[in-house]
Amino acid sequence: MTYVAGALAGLVLGGVIGYLKNLFVWQRYLQQSEAAYESPDSLGGLYARAFISYTVNILTLVLAFFIRNLFPFDGIAFLIGTAISLAVMNKVLAIRQKRLDNKEKEACRS
């Protein structure tokens, strides 16, 4: 049971931080107009945001590593849950943004 509790706690930690990271780091960039993507400055912004995103992921895993023994559940399951949740949140939010873009394009066509 401690494995399940650790994994669930890791999923929650990674999910919350992954959602906040995508909200603050990527949301504004994805909502910019398509003309902004074509400028040379946008590529530097993309690289900077990717670097920030990777840094947040690493710091989250380091935090999870150091606090894993503070809780009464399995620390390894906590780390694995955190890593899985961080990775999944990136994909889930990217799919959500793609669906929103498709709906906007459909609305413009109508």
C-alpha cells in the first residue's frame, strides 16, 4: 500500500508542477499569433522556454528526491510517479492546445 500512496503522491506533485509550468512557461507562447512564430526572435524565445521547462523538470525531481524520506510512503514510487506525471502533463496540455486551435480554425471556416 505504501507503493500506491507514494506513486499517487508523486503523480499529484508532478501534475501540479507540470500544469503550473505549462501554464506560465508555454501558454502565452502558444497563444501568440502565427506571424510571431515566423520572426527570428521567436526561435530564441522557444529555446529559452524549453531550457526553463527542462530546468523546472530537473528541479522538481531534485525536490522530490530530497523530500522522499519525509513522508511515510515509498520514496522510489514517489520519484517515479513524479517523473511520469511531469512527462504526461506536457503531452496532455499539448493535445489540449491542439484541440483548441482546431476548434478555432473550424469556427473561422464557418
